[in-house]
Amino acid sequence: MEQAWQPQPQGVITEDYQCNLALLQKAARARESEDVQIHEFLLLGHPAALIYIDGMVNSEQLQQFLLEPALHAPALPENTDLAEHLMQAVLPLGSVSQVFHLSPLLTRIFSGDAALICDTMNGALAADLKGFVRRIPGKPVNETVVVGPHEGFNESLRDNVVLIRRLMRTPALISEAMTVGNKIPARICLLYLDGIARQENVEEIRRRIRGCNVDYVSSLGMLEQLIEDKPWSLLPQAASTERPDRAVSFLSEGQIIILMENAPRALALPMGFLHLYHAPDDTNMRWQYGTFLRLLRMAGMLIALLLPALFVALSMFHPEGMSLSLLTSVLETQARVPLSLFSSMLLVLLIFSLINEAGVRVPGAMGGSLSIVSGLILGQAAVEADLFSPLVIIIVAVSGLGSYAVPSFSLTLSLRLAQLLLVLASGIGGYLGLTLGLFFLLIRAAGLTSLRSPYFAPNAPKRPSNPDGVVRLPVWRQRLRGGIANPFHMNRTLGRMRAWEKNEEEP
Amino acid sequence: MNHSSPLETATPVHSMDALLQYRKDAFAREQGILSAVSILGQSVIGAALYLYGHVSTPGYLSILLTVPWALLIAALSLYLIRHAKDGAVLEAAGKTPGKIFSLMLFPVFFLDAQLAAYAISAILSDALPRFSPLITMLAVALIMAAAMGGENEYALPRLAGMLRWPLLIALFYCGLTALPHGSPGYLFPLLGRGTLSIFQGALWMGGCTAGACCPLLIPSPSPSLSPFQKKGRMLYRPLLGALLAAALYALISACLLPAYSLARPENLGFRLLLFTKISGSSLAWSLLVFAQLFLLLLTLAAGIMRCAHLLTGIAEKRKPSPLLTGALLLLLVPAAALKTLPVQDALIRLAPFRGAAVMLVLIPLCILTWIRERRKQA
């Protein structure tokens, strides 16, 4: 039988220096890995060693706060434990702790901490001296807003927690450290608002994360797929955001945030369909503007989902459903094209998806050239060469515009896949195919849950809610927290939000 | 704090108990809406299958006459719900009688589904004449089985809840766009073929909508949602709304065509898509086909879901298996695909008996429950 891979050997750090050194050298692969540094020196007359990863620790801090104080350490008082003496009287560091087992020590070393072992000292001391390169929090790339802050998460877990805590300065904000992956653990952080987030939800997320039986979780996206309710569904079941302000808004609704090392975004659970449909700056705007934009987005979504399939069904199966002028135009343009309308539509939709994918992958400087080649030259040439009907290109372009109006990238992709499915269905069975395809997608979506909360709440099923759904009404009417997370305290406020109005006197 | 304005926060919820009650209400409301959608679907089928041919223009009066009958069924259902333990309404009289009652209700819901499947097949033959009805119905059954399978017991009522307004708006938009092409003169003579035919129509429609009037007899999929909401409005409101909408639909139909053109018995597809033949609007045409198909698919799914729940209850299991749903859907295919007059006649003859079957379950169950209550009090 194949042996399970054990990247982190098990063992105990004892008082025997030579034994510990040999164990660490072997376990950390110091001979094979050039960046694993072991620096031996004398500490209070005893042989000692510092073990760290070059480049992951801050060398100046290592020198200043660990090596120099250790070399000039005052003598050890009688009846005093060496480790305690070092922690209390020698090392001017707040984050030093004693570690007795090899596995956690290795995890800390490879996370950027420095480890100190010394002869006669029981266990090792691990000091947080992380100093690896990280990106300064910048503008969120995929969630730009017109009105609102322009600050996004970066790849450092600690920075991301700080970004959230800076916006939500309360001890009720709990940040709980966890790891996922049973061979190479990855650090994650669970954030929730104590007293608002439902403990059953927090416990359920903990249970799912602990239950991930996988060697290594490389990204937040992978974790999302491991913990979501229905992994076969087309729709995402966790809201993703690059913006700390949006993460804070999720927290205040009673949702739970998951952050992960090396992930410049946060996941919020549970979530509903409306979270994919709402844009971050909706709340920042006056309610009339927000409502108008939401209605535009809804129209965009419907156009993206249905327009190509409707066009195929009408043109191929039910011409009686078209006006005479449109039907004439369809037939005239289609007569010059060698492909059937169904094949043309599928092909143009695939080319459109290809352009999108190429647009994402192409280096920034070439983006302009790509849009000129794909949009102008290719489209124009295809129509002039009678390869595709101009109507098909117009329909695909309009549906593409509709999908770009959707704020969530996951939802855009879901819409694009559903759009292809519906075009296929309507190409096979006209309106029947389209209706059946839509029925299938809708009933699967209606049964969807996120952390066991219904996906289409507060509309289906009905849940306590604010007037903040498909349309958005004034912020001062929104006295409740979102019902989907089933928050512990439902009310944001008990009374008028514009309380000053009540006491206002006539001038 | 009372938030009565629609512009204000929708729900005053201050405690966990209130929240739980809210969920129970929402569940009951969803079941009521699914029931209403089924009633509307059955009424639309009934109007095209029976009322147009046998009652003629005053079909809407027949539908209105079913209102007291539907309310009686709903009242009896509500009585049972109020005295049921953990939502197991059919077991209120004991385990074995409960199973017998379930078996008696099964053909009612199966016939509901069969009628819906037959109507879908008729529309398909009219709209897609080049496809074999057997193949199309098989495809419908398989796709519906895939859609309804899995742990999806809440999905159908939720979908009905989401689609109720778009469906109603689409149907009446089509009716209104077709109305200028009709004439109020077509309504005359007002009593059509006479009062007897109107009452016969009411009896037929009463049977047709009977099954859909008692949705809460089906056990809740989650014990936390039982016992159901005890207020009757969750049941009565959607039921009345559906019957009034169905009557309005029949009235608009009657205004659109002269009585003699409604008498053609064989072409159900034509009569189901009646508005589209008259309305000049291409948007109305598309909307109506979509709305009809969605309404019929929901009606079919509701019938099958209830059949599956009844059989699951008899087998003392909690959730219907996807295989059972699939098998029930496939059972509908042969009769739906055979659009012959004998099949249509058989469906027309069987449909009114559903009312009797529902009453045969409800009345003894209510009596048994009442006796049990009296004994308990004594």
C-alpha cells in the first residue's frame, strides 16, 4: 500500500542540543534548501542555534532583537528556567513563545518566524520576526467604485485583518486563527461580529474547515469549493470581495468573513443571490441613483441570459412571434450566410468568450491592440465576408454588455454558461427547449443554499428584510440586518434613524 | 413598532420566537402559493379541455361557482392542520388509516399531473409539429426529473413564489392585448348553454381544483417548520386569488371568440394558445407561450411532488427519492403523448371524481380527529 506523504516529521524538542539540532537540520532539509539558515553561537556559555528562512525574516530585527540581546545576555539566576529567563529578561520582543513539538515549530519557521534552540533549554523559542516582501494595499482591481473608498486587500493575512479592524474598531470583532490542509497547513482567519453573527453559523464553518481532508489548500477559491453547500451548482455560494469596506458591511449583517494567507480577497458566508447583484457603491449613493442602477443591472442580467436564446428560438422555430419587418431582416441577412443561425450564434458566443478570456490574459500594454483586432477588425470583416449575420453580432454584443453590468465576476461566468445552455436548448426545441432549460436552471437555483440559508431569501422564502433587494429604498428605512445570515440581533436600531427630525423646532 | 407602509422596513422582528413564527408563516405561504399556481394551471387546462366545449362562454361563472367548494376543502384541511401533531396531518386518525387516506389521495394528485402533462403535450404538438410527441414528452419528463431530483424539496414552492407575479402579469398582458380584437357581444347569450351546463361545469371544475386546495396535508420536509401557521389567510387568500384570476382568464377568453368556435373538441393546443391566435402583438405571443408552459410545468411538478410525498409518507421515509420522482414522471409520458380522443375523453370523465376522493378523505379524517379531541377533553 502507498504510504501517505509526511512533509512535516513528528518529534519533540528536548534539552539535548545536539539531538535537537540534528532533528531540525534533517526536518527542515537544511542541507538541500539553501535558504534554510542555521546560525550557531554561544548563549550564556551554552551552544545555541538560530534557525530561520533567509528572506522571510526581517534581518535587521533578527540582529537587533534576537541575536545581539542573546549574545549579551545577563547571567542566568539560580533556580530559573532558561527559556523563561530569555523570554522575560533577555529578548525585547512581544511575540516570543515556547514550542515543544517539531511540527508546529517547523510551521512557524516556514511562516517567517525565527527559532532559537539552546543546550539545556527545554523546547525551542519561536519569535515573530516576519519580514518578507508584500504588496502595499492598493486599489481593488475588480471591484472599482465611483463613490466610496479605493482601498483593497493585499496578499498578507495580517494586513487584511488590520484593514478590517481599522474600519470596525470594536472588541466584538473576533478574529479567529485556523489552518487548513493536513500536510502543509495554510493559515486562514475567521472574522465575525460577536453577538451579531449566529454561533451556529460560526461553528458550522469551523466544522467544514476542520473537515477539509486535503494535503494543501493553495487558494481561497479552492477553500470555497471545499466548504460550499452544493459544489455541483453553477452559482457561487460564498460572496467574494476585494474591498475591506464591503467585508465590514457583510460583518455588520451577521455574516462571517474568511481571510486566507496569500489571498487578496475575503469570502463572506452565508450569502444570497442579492449579494451578487448589489454593487459596493449602491449604499454610498442616494437611494434614487442606487435603485436606477440596480434596475439597469437587472435588465442587463436578463438580456445576457435570455436574448441570444430568444433570438434563436424565434428565428428558427416560431417566426410567427416576430414582427414582419424583423423577420424580413433576419431572413435577408441569414440568406447570405453559409452557417445556420443556431451554429452562428453558438460560434459568435464562443468567440466572444474567447475574446474575454484573451483580454484577461493578455499583458496590459497589448489590451488596446486586442480590442481593436477583436472588436473592430474581426467583427467588421466577418460581416463583410458574409460569415455571420450582423444581427447575430449585434445580439451577442448587447448580451455581452448586459453581462458586463453584473458586479460579480462569478455571476458573469455563471450567466455566460447558462446563456450557452439556453441557446443550445432553444436551438433544439424552440420555446419548449428554452422554457425547460430555464425551468431546470431556476428550480435548481431556488433549491440552493449557502451555509444552509436559502439562496433567494428574503424573497423566496420570505424573510425579515429591509427594502434593499432588487430596488433600494432610503438607508434610513433600513432598520434591520440582512435576514439571510439569521443574525442574533436583527434590529440595527429600535426607533427612527433620523431621530433629529422628531425634535426639530420651527425656526 | 408598526411598519405598515410598503416603503418602510418590511418586518418588525425582535425575538427568536417571532423569527421562527415568521419562517413557519413563510413556509405555509409558499405552500399556499404553489397550491394557487396549481389551481390556476388546472383551471386553464379545465377551461380549454371542458368549459369551452361543454359550457361555452359562461365558463367564468362555473369557475366562480367552485369558490365555496374550494373554501370548504380548505376549511376542512385547516381544521386538520390545527389538530395535527408535527405536521403529520394524514396520521391524525392513526397510522394505518393515515396510509389508507394517503393511498386514496394519490390518484387525485397523479391525475392533476397527468392533465398538466397532457396539456403540455398538446401545446407542443401545436407549436412544434415536426417533433414526435413521445420524444418531446420523454425529454420533458427526464429534464423535470433532473430538475426536481436531489435534496430539493423546498425549491418548487420557492420557484412558484418567485414566478407568481411574472406569470400573472404575462397572462393578463396577453389577454389585454388580445381584448381589442374581441367583442363583448360574444358573451351573449349570457347563460351560454343554460344554467344546467354552468352547474355541470362548476362540478367538473370543482373536481379539477380539489386536489390543489389541500396543500398543507402534505407533511413538512423540516420538522422545525411544523406545526403550520394556524391562521387561515395563508391558505384562503392565494386560493381565492387563483380562482378569481382563473375566472377572469375564462371571461377574457369568452370575449375573444364567438361561442361556436370554442366548441371544437379536438384541438386542445389551439385553445390553450387562444390569445396568441388573436393578439397581433409578437411580444404577447412569446409571453403567453412562456407563461402557459411555465404554469403547466409548475402544475405538473406540484402534482408529482405531492404524489412523491404521499408515497414517501406511506413508506415512512422522510424525503422522496429522486428515483421515485423520475419514475412517476415517466409514468405520465404514454398517456400524455397519445393525444387521441379516447384518452382525452377518459381524462374528462375521471377529472370530476377527484373532488369526491378528496372529500372521502377529508370528512372521515375530520370526524375521527373531532372524536379524538372530544375523548381527550373528556
